[in-house]
Amino acid sequence: MVAALFLSAVLPGRAAELNLMPWPSHVTQQEGFLVLGHTPQIELTGGDERVNHALTRFLQNLSLRTGVPFDHHFSGVPAGPHFVIRCAGPGLRVQALEEDESYHLVISQRGIELTAANPLGIMHGLETVQQLVEPKPQGWVLPVLQIDDTPRFAWRGLMIDVSRHFMPLGAIERNIDGMAAVKLNVLHLHLSDDEGFRVESKSSPKLTGLASDGLFYTQDQVRDLIAYARDRGVRVVPEFDVPGHAVSWLVAYPLLASGPAPQGLVRSEYDTVRPPFDPTQEATYELLDTVFGEMESLFPDRYFHIGGDEVDGKYWDNDTSIQTWMRAHNIKDNHALQTYFTKRVQEIVRRHGKEMEGWDEILDGGLPKDSLIQSWRGAGSLADAARMGYRTVLSAGYYLDLMYPASQHYAVDPLSGKSAALSSEEKSNIIGGEAAQWAEYVTPENLDNRLWPRLGAIAERLWSPASVTDVTSMYRRVAVLNRNLEWLGLEHQASSRRMLGRIEGDDMPPQLLETLAMAVEPVKEYDREKTQGYDGEAPLNHLVDAVSPESDSARRINALAQRAVYDPSARPELRKWFIQWRDNDALLEPYLSVSILRQRLVPLSQSLSVLGTLGLAALDSIELRHPVTLEQRKGQLARVEGSTAPHAELFLVVAPAVRVLVEAEPGAR
Amino acid sequence: MVAALFLSAVLPGRAAELNLMPWPSHVTQQEGFLVLGHTPQIELTGGDERVNHALTRFLQNLSLRTGVPFDHHFSGVPAGPHFVIRCAGPGLRVQALEEDESYHLVISQRGIELTAANPLGIMHGLETVQQLVEPKPQGWVLPVLQIDDTPRFAWRGLMIDVSRHFMPLGAIERNIDGMAAVKLNVLHLHLSDDEGFRVESKSSPKLTGLASDGLFYTQDQVRDLIAYARDRGVRVVPEFDVPGHAVSWLVAYPLLASGPAPQGLVRSEYDTVRPPFDPTQEATYELLDTVFGEMESLFPDRYFHIGGDEVDGKYWDNDTSIQTWMRAHNIKDNHALQTYFTKRVQEIVRRHGKEMEGWDEILDGGLPKDSLIQSWRGAGSLADAARMGYRTVLSAGYYLDLMYPASQHYAVDPLSGKSAALSSEEKSNIIGGEAAQWAEYVTPENLDNRLWPRLGAIAERLWSPASVTDVTSMYRRVAVLNRNLEWLGLEHQASSRRMLGRIEGDDMPPQLLETLAMAVEPVKEYDREKTQGYDGEAPLNHLVDAVSPESDSARRINALAQRAVYDPSARPELRKWFIQWRDNDALLEPYLSVSILRQRLVPLSQSLSVLGTLGLAALDSIELRHPVTLEQRKGQLARVEGSTAPHAELFLVVAPAVRVLVEAEPGAR
């Protein structure tokens, strides 16, 4: 046990080389390998049908990854190493938070032993084995090791907004495969918003008939999706957002709106009539009772998410009947009115057998303690909820649509910061975290690109010991994950390439657009709204939509420049990049103005050229020990700064490489 | 009409810039563009349900290609240009050779008019429109033009061998989409061979139960596949190969074998017991009558392919009961015996309502004239069949599994060579051609890569006027096709990248393997058998399986070197390539020996380095006018020659670039 602990979480020695993500709780690696035979002899006991499915999938995926048909037993004679899988018991009929997800894995030169208490542990263990396979001269091998692994948090989620841009079943399913690969276990679907209601309701067919644009999941599809997710150890938590973000409901039921009825589904930022439900009408609760009742039996998970975020109070302020009702019922303000609403909804949710989840706006001491709070406005609400005795899940810091780098999400720990001061009992209320992917600017085409590989870093934060924080190791392993996810059919790389190809068209020489593309990232946070307001009908086929939210090349080049300050051996490669940037614009420019997909890239390409020129001058100054004056350096830094101005919802992210060299030039400062 | 003719087939002026493949019979392009609106106003009359499906698919594919959601009518208000589609009548219930596939297309600045006599013409026309769409500053546009288009040959096919490596339905379907994109209209499935019987037979379940390894199409899947193909203007012609290549049948029915029963399905070159059917037993014809009857009602096409190729006569020679029977029936040799068999089979095929097709070994003047001959052993049999009054289809010259470049297939014309001397009536018996993809060394993973984009060149040969022969134009348009096929879900590029990624693994710097990969091609013709005999269980996950059969980069570099002989401006780029090749081996070599997927690449990498060094020396000699001696040149040429030796079923195809420069060095020769 001491030896195992020694190797836990700190990624030392040989174990650091393993391509595991998330990193397990305990790893002990020994010398040697197990060579995988053509037809493994598999012995499986216990569990439930999910273990069989997971094993079939494991062999299929292994075959895809290796190109060796492990899933076909042509010759009929099993040979090669033994693979023993023992599962102590079946899992619950509906996957639950409390189930034991741990597993124990022993790989020796003779075979593999995977044991777990629950099918979930077997599934996680099979994903771990999959990640360990690599080709050696002897064939495909696994390292000899022992792993004891258990998640740090029980709730490891991903929310996908399927209202603003509808995501077809296939897009969701392939991302469930991705989630399972990194041991995430909750898929939260944001199923209704101002832009559309996305699940068939048999009780209230107007909800999709009038309020979905024809794009929604049938109930059969939902059942398929839930079965698909369950088979992969993933719970599906549905969200129907009320009382705000509810225009779709109110397009179908306009009499339940606070103030004026909406003029139709919200399609763009110009559709500004977005009333919430009228919480003072009994008919509101009758509708919710009917629809929530229907949806609570469709979605078997224990939790039912009722949204509750961003209620626009002005509609309540301006509705005289609401104001009269509030006075009559002694409700002093909009927060109290929402709490009244939330409690009524909570009763509905509970009557149909579920526990209520909501965004942190619903937090109020008066709510029953079985409510689950999803903290998104900041880690403060997480700590508050935990202190007040509510179970809570962190999403602040995990919003993938804000386009932050993986390292930034990786640094967010649900139990640090404001939560650090909590008692351990209070801390136990913090049950995990959830990445969120809002879809104003995401389509099925680039959904995967927006999720992966950054989601891997969040998955590791939520699974691995708190001490696993090495960013360099994380990025190395994320890069491996990035490649391996492609074998599962995820499109994050392939669709990005196709979208770049669409922009290149048939007239451009290769490499020119790529040189620009690898130097840019989408603008961060909510900056895109400033230059391109939300429009659900606008094509999302520009460079900002095609590139990854985080440029690996830029990160590498920026690091190279930091090293180049003191290490001359880093400079030749850097010089090559700078020359390429400097010269790219002259070659690229003629192609930019002739296509609607390229014309807005002109200033970015020019700025990249400026950065190349400045970078070369700085390298020269450093290498030739040619000092610059204070004015010169100031001027250079100003030009570097100027190069980072956003255009076409993108900005150059390689400026730091040049900045660090300008700052390192000899001379006055 | 004169103007239209003027522009036909010779790709002159502006029309040469259109990205069409296959090139249409007549194109007249004018100035100007039609800008596509967000929600086109479509007016469709006539045809049958296939026209509606084709239109839906057209809008979906257009949306995928452009990233503009043309298929969603969010705002409900159709606007933008008119798109008028008129189809004179419905097509036949079972698509037939004789149907009119022509179409007439007019694109003006106001709209699109597409007219055809038959739904097949509309489908072809929609593919043409799809190929014409391109982004301009105004948006996505179509050029103003008029096209009158009709195919040169009625039979434009592709054969896929699904016996040696089974190809799942999805792999076949996505390639049907590719076929439709280039106006191919016959999918010939080679459904049985020594390696397996690949269609469910309800009358004779042993055929898949004992002789398929569990990998076969159910009858429902076959019906789905046929409907899928029909919807895309593609006929499905089934082949069940008899009397040779029939081990799978005989594993199920061993008593019908000539001589010894087979020892099991053929799995590798070492399984050498491969008897044909015994054509002297009545039970043979009883079985064929039952199974062919069943399959002829499952596959609605008029033609039914009975194989007939490569019967190994030694089994008949060595079977005394067959010999006795032959003497008793006055059958003088094995050819006569096969003809006896073929006639009996032809009666069976005809009794069930179909016409018989077979490989050219069945050709014999005694066959009924409604037999169709597929010529594969050489164009001689094509001319012979046509002269003898049989309809015939050319496959010799179109074998994609032989790894020849597109230009080689493109140069093969069914009506040239030995067919040129035929009378025009005889020529009319030559109804088309068929590409063939045998699958000894192909899996579902690289099937697309083996077919595309070379198949586009064959499709053009079979559709376009005979005068369309410009290879440069063909390669330019094939490159466009190559990219656009990706939007249909074809995997020829994506899977090649993934397979290269598998070989690179997680330890290699990028670019090193790519530098080698772009310089090699798989060995040609049947050379792979010499070093890697067929083995159905062997993983096909090596570099030879990952790379394209034809290296675009190599072709470009070889052409660049030819130019560099007299044009100094071509030399700097060439020098860059040579330096990269020279230096690549030292960087790549450490990674080669450590993986089973790379270790056999060592000599190729070394030879590439040799070519780089020789190329640089030759460039120096040319530029510095430094003459070489006869001995030196001979030595250099010998080293160039030596570099082309095959290793790992690959060979370097960039040697011509170096050879042409060595030959151009000043000095004695």
C-alpha cells in the first residue's frame, strides 16, 4: 500500500509516461509488458448487461484504435493472454450518485485482472485499459502495473444547450462516447429556452408544434438516448428552464406570460420581447404539473432541473396584476416572488417522485434541503449553498463556450477558493462539477470542436486527486486524448479540417490559411456578442467557427519564445515561424477579398505579418546584442499590443511570443 | 447549338475553370453569377418520389458544403432565387440500362432551371449544380451557364469485393453517395468467393451459417441497400461466383465439390484446397436453381452475375468421375465443360427472369446472345465479345486494387485500342465499363481511400465525351472532387489521416512520418502478394494501408523537377524538398525500430535520404555548371534506381524527380 501511495497523483518516474486521462488515484507501474494476442481469452463474471455491452464496445474500439481485428474470432481458437473481469454485483436500475464507481486493475505479463463492485467500475476500468494500449516492436502491448482508482467527486457532468442550436441525436451520442472515455457521468441537457422547446410532449403537443421549428427529440429518441447513455455509465439530467428563458413555452401558451405575450420564438438578439412565466396564475402550475409529470416519467434520473436563472424582473414590475397579487400575498420583491414560484415548482417536481435541481438564482434558505444548486455565477454561491446545507455542483469556471484554455478550467477546484474555509461536513455538500456548453454560436458541425479536448481537463479535475495539477503533464495527456477520441467517431479534428477546407476552397495554395489559423483563437468570454450579436439563422462557417478555442501551436510557440530568451537553441525554430508570419500576408492577401468566408480576415493577416517582423527584429537585437532605446522598445511593445485587436471575432494569440522577446532585448527599459 | 458545341468537351476559356467532374457533354458559360439566397423558392413538377428525395439530399448536402442552413426554413418566408425543376415523367420501377439519363440546366442571374425526361437526369443535374457552388464576396454563388449533358455509356459501374474482407452496410452506402456524386450508376457486389458467402439465404441457411464467419448482409439489409442505391440512381448487380471461387458454397455443400471437399473457408494463401463445383452432378444445378431463384427475387436488377472466372481445371482433371462423365457426354476439354456448366446456369438465371452476366472466361459462341460479358483479362475479350454479338462491359484497365495512378485508368477508353476496328453496330455492344476493387488487402477502414479520388477519373471516362482527355485538367478537378467528397461522409482522407496518426502514435514529432508517407506509394499490380501473401486475419494497419495509392505530392514534385531542368525558378522549392528528404532519416530513424507499425520502414527512410542527397548534388551541378563524368552519372543513376526497391509493400515514387535532374547534369553522357 505504501508503494502504491508513493506513486499516487504526483506522476513521478515511469508512471508519468502513461497516457491516462483522468489520472487514477493510485498507480504502481513495474517493468515489462503484456503482449496482446490476436484473440484474447476473456472470462467475465457478475455485473449486469452493461458489462457485456461495455466489453463488446471495448473490443470494437480496441480494434479501431489498433487496426487489429480483436473483435473477430476468425480462427475460433482463443489464444493469447487471459483477461479476467469480475464484477461483484449488478448496478441500480436507474444509475445513481451513490453507486461505487471504483475499480481495481492488475496487468501482469500473463494477463489482465479487472475487478469492481459495480458495473460502473468495470466500464471505467475498461476505458483505462484502452488508454494504456500502445504499439511496441513485439506488437500491441499493455504496461505491467496495478491501478486502484476511484473518483474524487460523484457528479462529473457536461451540460449541452440544445435549444439555441438543436443538436441531433448522433451529435449527442458521439459526445456521450467521449464523456465515457474520460469517465464523466452526467449529461445535462438544456432542453428548453427562448429559442425552442426540444422534446416531444404528448400531453402538450403545442410545445413542439408551435415552439420548436420542427427540431426536437421524439420521446422514442429520448428513450434511446437515455439507454445509450446508461450503457456508458452516464446519467441524463433534463432541464426545462422556468420561469425565465421560457419564451418557447409562452409561444405555445401566451396567456401564461408576464405582461405582453412573446411575438414568436427568439431567433436573434433583436427579438427583445422575452417575458417569463406569470407565477401568480394557477394555470401556470397546472401546465407545469402536466408537462413536468410527463417529462419526469420520460427521464428516469432522480434529478430534474428546472432552470431558474436570469429572470428578467421588469416584466413582473410592469404587470399590474402581478403587482396587485404580490401586495395581496405580502411578497416583498422579485426574489421572493421567484422563491414562491420555485417552492411551488419544487412541490410539483417532488410529487412526481424527483428531486429538484436549479441554477444558483433559486438559492434561498427557505427551499427544502433536497434541492440541488448548480453554481454558475461564481464560486461564492457554491460555498453559500454548501453552508446552507444544500447539495451543490460547480459550473462557474467550467463554461466551455467562453473559449478559455484548458489550463484555466483545470485550475478551478470545487473545494478551493471560497469553499476552502468550509467545514468538512459542509464540503461534503459539494458533490462535483459540470462543464457547460451554451450554443448561441455552436452548431452540430462544430460542437465537438467546442467541447474537446478541453473537456478532458475538466474531467480530470473532477475525477483525479486534488494534488494532480501539473499543467505540462495535463497538456501532454490531453494531446493524446485528442487523437484517441477520433477513433470513437468524434469530429473535433475532422470537422475543423473540413471547415478550414471550406474556407480555403479550391483556389488557394495550402498552408497560407493554416498559418493564420494556428495563430488565432476565438475572442474570449462574451466578447463575440459585441461584434456579432446572436442570430440563430446566421451561418457559422467562418474561421472563428472552424478553429479550436485553444491553439496548441500558439501555446507551443509562446513557450518556445520564453525559452529563447535565455536558450539560443530555441531560436532557429522561432525564427522560422517569424519568417513564415512575416511573409504569409503578401501571399494570402490576394485570396482574402474574393470570398465571403475570408474577407474579414485581412487585418488579422496584416497584424500577423507585423508580429513576424517585430519578432525577427527582436531576435536580431538579442543575438547581435544590439541595444534598443526606451522609445524604440515602447514603440515595439505598442505595435505588439496593437496586433492583438480582435477582428472577425478572432484575435492573434501569438503576440506573447514576440512581447517576451521585445522585453528581453538589451538596452534601456 | 453551335455556340454550345463550340464549348463542348475541349474545356476552353472560362468553362475550363468549372469544377465539374465528370465534364458534361456541352457547357456554355456566360459572365455573371446567381447569388444563392437563404431560403430558395423551389418549384418541382413531375418525376417520382426519387426526385423529392434527391432534392432534400441536395439541400442537405449544400448545407453541409457551405455551412449555410439551406435545409432549414426558419423564418418561413421563401426568398432568393427561383429554382425550377421539371421532370417529364417517372422512371421505371426497376432502374434499367435504357433509361434516359440526360438533363438540361440553365443558370441565369434570376434562377435555376433544371429539366429532364427522367428522374435519373434530375439527379445527375442536381449533382452538377452542387459542384458549381462557390463562395464569392457577395455570398455563395453559381455561375451563369447552360449545360446539356448526357452520358457516353449507359453502364458506368463499380465492383466491390465484399467476400475477402466483408464491408458493412455503412461503408457501402457512403460509397454509393460517392458514386452518385460522379454519376456512376451500377454497383456490382461480389457477394461470394472462397473466403465467404455474404448474403443471408433463407432457402439454404448453411451458406451463411457455415460459410460466412458471421459476416453477411441480411435480406432486409440487402433490400435497404437496394432502395438506398435506387434513390441515388444506382443499380445493384449481385454476383455469386460459380463454378470456381466457390469454396464458401462447398464448405456448406461439400458433396458438390470437384475432387476433395474444401477444408474450410479460405483464410490465407496457405489454404490451397480450392475446388470448383462439380458441373457433372445434377445436385449442383438443383442447389443453384434454389439459391439463384431466391437471390434473383431479392435483387431486382435485370442482370445477374454468375462469375465464371479462374476455374482451376486441375480439380476436374483429377476427378475420375468427372472425367468419365466428360467422355460419356463427348465434352472434349475443360473450356467445353465450363461452357456446358454456363449454359445450364444461364437457363436457371433466365428461368427466374433475369439475364446472365459473367467474367470473360464464359465467352463462347454457343452462349445465348442476351449474355453480358465483363471483360477483365484484357481489352481483347471486349472486342471479341462485341464482334460475336454479346453486350459487353470493360473492366480491364479499371482495376483499382492494382494501385495505378488515375491518369492510367483515365487513358483507357472502351472504344479505342482493339475495339477501334469494330463496326459501329459491333461497337454499340460495348455498353460501358466498370471499376473493380478486389479486397485481399482492403478493409472497411481503407476502402474509401482505395476507391477515391481515382474512381472519379474512371467515372469521367465513362460519362464524358471521348475527346475529354486533358490529364492536367482531370487532376485539378479530381483534387476538387477529393475535398468535396468529404462532405458526403466519405472517409478517404479522414481515415488515411487517422491511420497515419496510429502509426505515429504519441511519441513522434509531427511531420517526420508525413515526409516519408508523401514520397511513397503501395507497390503496383500484384506485387504485394510477393512479400505479403493474402491473409484475411492479418491486420492491415501499416503505412502501405494508410497512404493513398497515388501520391499527389510526388506527382507534383516530379513535375516540378522536370520544369527545374530548364526553369531556375522551380529550383528553390525543389531544393527545400531535397533538404527535407536528406535530413528526415536521421530524425525519423530513432522512432522506427520501437513500434511494430514502423520497424519495416527503415530502408525506405534511408533511401529517401539518399535521394535527397543525390538531388541536391544534381541541382548544384546544374546551377554551378559543374560537369560530371560518365562514371559519376552512371553511379548516381544506379543509386537512384536502387532507391526504388520496394520495402514494406511500398516504394519511393519521387525517384523520377532526382533521375531527371541527374540526367540533366552537364557533362559526358
